[in-house]
Amino acid sequence: MINEIPTSQRAVAITFDDGPNPIYTPQVLEIFSEAKGKATFFMIGEQMKDHPDVVKQVCDQGHEIGNHTFTHPKLSELSVQDCLKEIDETEKLIEEMAGRKPVVFRPPYLDYNQDTVSLLQNKGYPMIGALNLEAQDWEQPGVEHILGKSREAVKNGSILIFHDGYGDRSQTIEAVRMLVYELTSQGYQLATVSELLDLA
């Protein structure tokens, strides 16, 4: 699991899981558009099917779409066959809707086993984690908590995780807005995960 990329460049990758979402994803896009930065969206296949227009917005603005399975299961509880189906279905969908294959993968719940690892290696996907798991934005612990714990995880090459799908994400949006402003004013480049991997 890759949580950070060793680099001397002042760059971080901010990622969003479980979208696309018609309410929150566009708000994220607006924040990044103002900051002239890029983000990586780990999208769920069934959400993509429900919100193709949001997927298009993300692509049109030059952000990266990563594979986050089709139905968001715990991969360690699936057979290898079902696991492969989850990954392949979303891969095809991203290729259809974004015009290119995803090159990064994040397992739902960051849950995986040896089978998952082998499967992803065969498919050539790096498995992407994050450094700011203590922020736990998915639990809605409050804007200050999300912001504070994410700040602690910032350094050259950090990968940060947030959520733009499932449930009320207004705390996340607020925290990310403030964080993005801080990072850009400190001279950090907001890169996609792929761009960060290229710096390694």
C-alpha cells in the first residue's frame, strides 16, 4: 500500500473516495479550479453509472479517476473471481467514460489480503493508501479535526484521503477548502496520484 511518494518536490496528492456525487463532487471541482490544482477521484462503478454527467465534469477539468471497485465491497471477503469482476467492471466503465484506463487503485475500506495484492500486481495497479487516516472524514468528526489531522500528514509526496460520496460530506468540503488554500499559499503543487508516482 503506497501512502506517500519519496520526492524532494513540494507536491501532494489529494484524493476523494466513493463518488461521483452530484452535490459534493462539483464543490470539490470548484475548490481545485480556483487553486489551479488537480485531484484524484477513486470512483465507484455504480455511482459512475448513476452520475455520468459528474464523471464528465471531472474528466473535462483534467483530474484523475482511479478505480475503487464497482459496489464497494470488502475485497478480502470475496473470491478471487468476484474480486476481479469488481475491478474489471469499473476499469471498463472508466475507460468508456473517461477515454482512458485507470492506472491507480484503492481498495474499499483499505481492506485487502494476499489474493488482492497478487491480483493487482497482475493487473499492474499500484495500491494507493493515504497518510491522513486519522482525519477520518468519513465519520464526520468535525471540520477542525479533519483539518488538523490532515495538516499533520502534509509533507513532500503525501497522499491524503477524503470522501466526496455517501452521506453528508459538508464537513469534508469545508476542511478541504481551507487545506487547499493553506497548501497553495505554502507553495505546494496539488498533483494527481499518477503525477506524484512519476516524481518518485
